[in-house]
Amino acid sequence: MLDFWRKEEPKQDEDEDPVTRLMKQTGCLELHHEVQYCIAERKDWRLCQEEVKKFRSCMDAYNAKRKESLK
């Protein structure tokens, strides 16, 4: 028997990576992909400092906004 009164939780895309889902929330997903691509191409994260700096700046801005909204 079905319980019609029970609220169903919204289903998340089961195929979506949790990291991707979190990065979408931050607004830094594209920069995250740029870092991943650079590391895959160059095989050394130290050669990707420009991409890492941009990503870090985006995450810092997100965290500052989030911290401000929690006050």
C-alpha cells in the first residue's frame, strides 16, 4: 500500500559526483574544471598556479559571502 501522505525527499541526480554538486553551489565549478584539466595536461599541479589562484580566489569569495550570511 502506498503512503500518499508521506513527503518524498527531492531526488538528487544519483549519477552526479558529490564534488561537482558542491562546486556548482559555490559558483566555482568552471575554475575547478580548469585546475583539473591543467593538472591532467601538465602532470604537475605546481605548473598550474595561475589556475589554482583563480580557483582559490573564487572559493575565498564564496566563503566570505557564506560567512557574512551566517551572521
